[in-house]
Amino acid sequence: MLSERVKRLKQISENSVPSISMERARAVTRTYQEYMGKVSTPVLRAKAFLEIMRSKTIYIGDDELIVGERGERPMATPTFPELCCHTLEDFDVMDRREKIAFSVTQRDRQIQEEEIIPFWRERATRHIVLNTVDQDWLDAYEAGIFTEFMEQRGPGHTAGDDKYFKYGFLKFKDDIAAARHDLDYFTDPAASSKEETLIAMDIACDALILQGDRYADEAAIQAETTDDITRKAELLEIARVCRKVPRHAPETLHEALQMYWFV
């Protein structure tokens, strides 16, 4: 039997309208405009991830105990312009199609037209691929012989294993620092590229820790403003958990679930 809390959360999930969120696209675009050509590709991508975690709206809904939304509201879905730069016609289709539609506002269209398309139109991976492969490949693609699942979206898989439940990201940062220290520039011709990857990994760890801190801050603010004693205690516990993970290893079920959800 579902608890009253779960029933309310289930209702929100079922009744929320899927929509486009432009926050990620804008964060990635800002980062690439500032750093592309100035840093290595791994570091560039890591800086984009850090900017997403720094600038995204922090949403904590009523009744939530495990926190973390992709966008600024439930069912808000980010776009990935570095993979596929959607046209305004694409936005119209997403907004109006009968199955799996995503609401697109006029402001979303304006941002796409003025900020995203001018930068990504000829830089997106999809554009580069489709303008590089030969005609036989394009003919097969157009005929539907095969499709590319990641053509218009980012990967949604959780990498890793039980490391996330044994160690926090401060431990990973220590491991990264040790690996950088052990690089041998005298005998390893790949040492430079390895270091760039390690630097990017370190930045990604910082981004995840920052995400936890920002959710902890929001939970603490909500705890200060609520008159509901029970909810205040829940929000303070959320703040405590988010200060701990992903910075440190989880020790309780709540912490483990929150660690998994953040990562």
C-alpha cells in the first residue's frame, strides 16, 4: 500500500507536463564560448559540467526526501546542443506532437534562436557526422536501416560500480592527485594527455560536490521558512545528507540513495 506521501509524489509525476529546459544548453554554450580552443577537450567538457552544476535551478519539492531534478521543475528536460542543435521547427514538433510531447515556450524559442543555434549550428556532433560520412551511409540512414540512439540526446547511464557507496568524491580527488603526481613525463609520451584527463576528472568531482552543497543550502533555506515542524526536520536532514554526499561516502540508506541519485 502506498503511503500518503508517495501518493502525492506519484500524482505530481503523473500530472506534470513534460517541458524543455534551456538551462543546460545555455550553461554549455557559455562555457564553450569562453574556453573552446583555450583548454583541452576533457577540461572543456568538465568546465561545462561545472557551470551546469553552478548555475542550474535548485528545486526541492514538497514531500521530497531524495532530491535532484534535471531542470528547474519536475519533468523539465534539458537539451544537448553539442550533440544535436535543434532547429525551431524541431521545437515546434516537440511541442505539438501527440506522443511524448515537450512543452516549449516562446522564451525557449527565443533563446534557441538567438543564443544556441548561432553557436552550435555547425559545431554540433550530429552536423559534423552527417557532413563527413559518405553517401552510402546517408542513404542507409535515411532509409531507416539503422538509427543512432544518441543522435539527439546525451547518455543516461550511471557509470561505475560500488565505489560510490564505499568512497566519497574527496577520496576520488585524492586518488586523482596521486595519479597526477605519479605521471612520468620523461618516459610516457601520453603523460600530457593523461594529465588533462585527470584535471578534468578533478573538476567533475568539484562539480558534483558543489551540486550537493547547493541542494543543502536550499534545504536549509526552506527549513528556515516553513512552519511545518515535521517538514522542517525533514529539510534539515536533507541538508545534512547533501553536505555529506557526494563529498563523503554514505553510511545510511538515505545517504546511499541520495549519493546514487546525485551521481
